[in-house]
Amino acid sequence: MSHDALGDARPFIESRGFGGHVTPGQRPAILVVDLARGFTDTRFAIGANLDDVVAANVRLLAAARARDVPVFFFTAAYRPDFKDAGLVPQKQPGCKVLLIGSDAVEIDPRLAPRDNEPVIVKKAPSAFFGTNLDTMLRAAGVDTLIVTGVSTSACVRTTAVDGFSHGFPVLVPRECCGDRDPRAHDANLYDIQAKIGEVISLDEAVTYLRTLSGDNRDPAA
Amino acid sequence: MSHDALGDARPFIESRGFGGHVTPGQRPAILVVDLARGFTDTRFAIGANLDDVVAANVRLLAAARARDVPVFFFTAAYRPDFKDAGLVPQKQPGCKVLLIGSDAVEIDPRLAPRDNEPVIVKKAPSAFFGTNLDTMLRAAGVDTLIVTGVSTSACVRTTAVDGFSHGFPVLVPRECCGDRDPRAHDANLYDIQAKIGEVISLDEAVTYLRTLSGDNRDPAA
Amino acid sequence: MSHDALGDARPFIESRGFGGHVTPGQRPAILVVDLARGFTDTRFAIGANLDDVVAANVRLLAAARARDVPVFFFTAAYRPDFKDAGLVPQKQPGCKVLLIGSDAVEIDPRLAPRDNEPVIVKKAPSAFFGTNLDTMLRAAGVDTLIVTGVSTSACVRTTAVDGFSHGFPVLVPRECCGDRDPRAHDANLYDIQAKIGEVISLDEAVTYLRTLSGDNRDPAA
Amino acid sequence: MSHDALGDARPFIESRGFGGHVTPGQRPAILVVDLARGFTDTRFAIGANLDDVVAANVRLLAAARARDVPVFFFTAAYRPDFKDAGLVPQKQPGCKVLLIGSDAVEIDPRLAPRDNEPVIVKKAPSAFFGTNLDTMLRAAGVDTLIVTGVSTSACVRTTAVDGFSHGFPVLVPRECCGDRDPRAHDANLYDIQAKIGEVISLDEAVTYLRTLSGDNRDPAA
């Protein structure tokens, strides 16, 4: 796999003991983080034009679905009184539009979650925090995570780190992630490649999915 | 408090709904992350000259101890067979020097942990992951976290994010954190200020500690 | 508080180093576990006549609401494909009626959750597992848990144990809990009193709530 | 497998939708909970004569080691100031003998943990709480848990419940568990069989281990 998320810094990073590699397994899952209207629609202050990111995810999902790879969507959604939101309203006031049941928390319809693809409400940056994602992944026999979505510098990166901490090889297809701040996007892909997982291209991700050897259907399906 | 971790980007960040502020409480704790010899001694590949960071922590700890503010140290340490290490050996091969009982995992002696300051072994980037830190903080009545140590782009940032997710106002005194890569240091302080907590100066942290109104002694002490 | 959950065994338990006491604080929350129609309506195989338990909770909730004590309801609810259910369908096949959006997962209307009382979906016995309850309790400044509901031998007990592990004094008003198996009810109250928290009477719980000294309103409210 | 942990109550339990069965996989791990001197040596108030339980574990471990099945030992151990102990000192005062580094927390030498068998310090009843057990199990490719040790009514039962919540089939060989209170032992095996996992005999556990089809060595070994 390509590793240009480190760029010219690779020799430095490797000389200091980082930038190693994790090996994907045969039973990946796709974690699509926060590709909800609130983030993909510029009507919302926290939104951005993410058409390219959405298109990249559409292509990735087509490849995953063709091989029965499990897909999980995540959306942050809060009560109107924000009792479930911790300090999100103070630190990220724009996220107060993410109300349970509102348009803003609906997954972007271009991704069209299927009936067998859970849409999981989360309350914190990580898709693992305050959810039973770990149990769902074990039930599905998953051994590898492909993390996509927004923002690279927040929920994508935090989900990738938690996946690593839980012992999963994590792949992050760069075109499938976005950030309203391009420098933050690059800086976080750099950190992920240095210490957490593998930043790959969408082409590499699709090739990996196509070459999976076995039957990847969720055993519970 | 100063907010220059965002610099010129503050208007942009605020216009997009981020960069809000969290309010520190009256019962902080100091979390000193990974200031072990393996990281502070250049004998080790993963080490760096962190004399300035250590000195800043010495000053912070003096102010904290003067007010009986609880202090917790964290050090990553692994079994020789790395059964407890997840994918750390693959992704961060330099961290394989962090063996339980070795010099590399000992807290830098300049920080001189006191008998009443727990030194907690962790296995993952976050000081919360795989530890009972959350319970210890509740037992100590802590309502605010001051996170310091190394690396800004890995364990400091991940601990800060987990603190935020657990509902704590998080303060990060910038001089008390370090990274072998100055750009990664800056990029992660930027992310923290934008979405997670408050990046402050060491002077501000010391002033905050000095002005605590009440008795901050650990009730269990 | 009374301690007859141990009955004649108290001297034995105490002689072996257990049966100590935890001290409630001034900021309790009520956790009402699984008092959903599926469990309180005998139309369902997993249901039972819990009229007395419901009535006891109604009285407890009235006392709590009169003092602005935070109340959290929990209900187990699953997807039709049970991808979120772990091994519940195998081990507890009767719980397959607990489908998201169905009557069975609705909180018993006699308890009438208020708009400011979160109803939280859980997937496992504990109200803490796979939820962000810990963060919600911290945000609400809670220092004590009153755990009620069904079944004493499953979700109530497991929630009480997790509360203890998180560092909370846990109170369990015995009349507010129920179990389709009276022996299991008694055996689990015994275990809770021996090692986890305080089994009290409904009268004691109401008295405790009435004598709270301060303002218990959720600061986020 | 036999199911007499429910005894005559099986028809009742099944009629109410519980008492189903989980199917063990091909890659079990043994979790030996709290078989430390503090619990197995009658010098300690919290100790009991557990010679039979220890002997049963010796036989189980021999069968496990013969097939390279991973073994994990757990011991509760606290700091002298109990800052890491939550409410254990208040509720379980006898457990204050479980000091880090003391005889009381050493695994019973008759079990003789091997160098490749981690001995993990825990602070709460569950072997999962405040440890990275989940990550270690994933790294070892484990799909089934065999839980043994003491007390049946506390740490064994809580670990079994957490294993279930994490999505693992849990087996509890009854002779390998003990409790200073025989009624509590029976009551908790009943609850486990009703809702959590499979209570089996030691013979059944040994037979299961002997008939494992494949290579069960830890891939990280």
C-alpha cells in the first residue's frame, strides 16, 4: 500500500520507531462516520461541500456491498436539552443543530443505508464511545476496520485511534474522508499513518475489498 | 485564557460552529502522560530532548502540590511477549523498548512522583483506555483535567479527547506538552483548541491552580 | 438504613470482611431499568404482573421529581436483524420481542417519563454498557445512584455492580425492583447488600430524597 | 451439555423466554479470576478453604495448556491509600488486605502461572473493568470464554456477564468456581445458566478442550 501520508517525513518517523505497518485481515467492516446532512449540506454552519467525499464513499460502499462486507453508519444526535451531550454544546456550539429526529442527523441520502446496515447514534467523537460497536463487531466476526467520513481531524481520527486501541488493523482511504480545514485533514492523516493505521487510496481500498478470499457475510445476517 | 492555538484561523473556526470554550471547575487533577525515560532520554530511539517540557511540568507540579491537587502519572509498559500490547509492536515498533520493569518505563526522576501520586500503567494511547482512571477521578471528586506530557500528537491528544468525551473540561498547558515533530505538536494543539478543550499557557495554568477557592485534597487521602 | 437483605447471615458476612456500607451523597439520580411494557405486561412471555413494583416506582419518582432529582429510564431495544444484540437472541430468546419502535420497548405509561427525563436504549444487561450514561451522570453532577426496575437478577443487579465499579454509592429500594423468580430476587438483593451497595426500603428511599439539603436540579437543565 | 444449574426450574425459565444456549467456538481462552492467596488461604478473613476449586482449576489448566489455549489470570490489588479502589474499602473492608506486592494478591502457587500467561491486576469485580482484556482477547483471536475462580457470586459472575455483553459465549465449569457461601454459589450459577452462559461440569470442559479441532496457539506467541 502507498504511504505518502508521511511524505518526506517517513525516514525521520521510521528512524524514531514509528510508521510501522498493520496487516489487514479477511473480514473487514466499513465504519462511515458522521456523513449526515448536518455535515454534508452547506445549509448548516458545520456543513461543507463534501461532494467528492460522498462520491468516494459511494464507490467504496458499492465494492463493500458486492462482497457482503458489513457496513455501519454513525451519526451524532442529541436531545434538545443536551443532557446526553457532555460538553459538546460548550465546545462545539455549531453541533447543537444535531438534534435527534432532525434533518441534520440523517445520513446523506446519496449513501442510502440499506436495511441491513445499522445507523448508530453516537454522542462523542469516537464511534466506539457510548455505543456497543465493539460487541457488534465481535458478533459480525470483524477483524479489520475501514474508517471513512468526517471530520478527519475529529471523529474519523478518534474512531481510528479507538479501533487501534481495541486491537483492530485500521485502514483510512484518504479520498473517503474530509475536513473543512485542508491542513487539519493532512495533519491528521499524517498522525494516523505515523502511529495508528494505514492511510490508503480509494483505489487500494476497492482492490482490497475485491480480493477478499472468503465469504464475508455477517454470520448473523 | 489565551487562545492562540487557533491563531488567525479563529474567525473561520468560530464561523463554522467550533472553537467554543469550556469552563474549568474548582477540583482539577493533573494527568501527566508518558513522561517516562523512554520518551525523555535520547538513549532511546523514541526519546527526545524534552528538558523544557520536563521543566515546565516541574513548575506545574509544584503549583499543584502546593494546593493538594491530585496528580496521576501514566506510563505505557508491556510484557516481553506483547500479549497486552494490541498492535503497538506492529505500528510503533520503537515502543517495544517499553518493557514492564525496565528503565524505559520509569517516570522521569526530575518529576519525582510522590507516594500519594499514582503511577498508572496503560497499554494504549489514552490514559483512560484499559485503566480505571474514570473511577479514580470520581473517587477523588475531580471535575477538571489538566493534561500534560508526550506526545502531543498521540497520547496527550487522545487522553484530552477521552476526557472531553467523559464530560470533563480539559486544559492543556502548551509548554507542558511535547512532540518530536514540531508541526504535529502545533497541529494537535490546534485541533484540541478547535474542538476539545482549552490550550493555555503554563503561566495561566499556574495562576488557575493558585486561585482555586477551596480545599482540593483528595477526600480519600 | 435497614440491612435485612443479609438477614441472619450478616454476622457471617461481616466476619469475612464484607457487608460494609457506602454513604449516599447529596446529588442522587434515579436509574429506572427496563420497566418497559415487554416486562410489565403479561401479554409478553418475558412479562410479569409487576403492578406493585410499578406503584413503588411511581411513589419514588414523585419524591424524586419534587426535589428535581435527575431521572433516567432505560429500555432494551434491538434491530429486527439483531446485529446490535450480541448473544441475547441465543441466550434470552424471549427478548427477541424487544424490537426498536415496538410496544414492548415503550416505558410503562404509568411511569410517564417527562420530557426532561432521558429514555436511553441499551443493548446489554447493564445500563452503563454501550451507553454514555457515565458522561451523562458527570454532566448532571450526580454522586449517588438509586437503581430500580427489573429484573433484580439481571439488569438491576448488573447496573448496580457497574455503578459500584464506577465509584458510585448505589442504593436499591427493594420494593422498586422485581423478578419473575422470587428466589432470584432475594438472592440478588443479598449479593448486592453483601458486596455492592445498600438495599433499602422504599420508605427509606423517599425519606432520603426528602431530606436532600440542596438544589438538585440538573445544571444543564 | 448438562444444564442442571436450573434444575427443576428449567421448564419455568424456558416458558418465560430464557435459558437458551450459546455455542462455544474453536478458540477459547481461560479466565482465572481472583484465585490469589488472599482468597484461597484461610489466614485471611476473606479467604476460604478452596482446595477442591484449586484442584479443579489445576485439571482444567492442564487440559488447556495441552492444547495451547490462552490462559489469563486476574488478581485484585490496591494501593495502600486505596485511591485506585473506588468504594471497595467501604463496602468490602476485608479486601483491604489485597495490597499491591503483598502475599495476598499472589496467584495461588498450585496454579503456577506460566511465563506466557498474563497475570492482570484488576480493581473492580469484572475482569474487563479497567483492564484491556477485550483488546488482549482480540489480539489472541479468542471467540469463547471459560470463566473460573472466586467468588461465584461476585467476580466470577460479573466477569461472565461482561463477557456475554461483549458478545462472547461464556462457559462456567461449576467445580472450578467457589464461594464462601454455598447458597450464593448455587444462586449465581442459576442466574448464569438462565441468562448469561453455560454452566457445565469440569468433565465437560476438559472434553471440550480436548476436542478442539485446530491450532489454538496465540498468534502473537
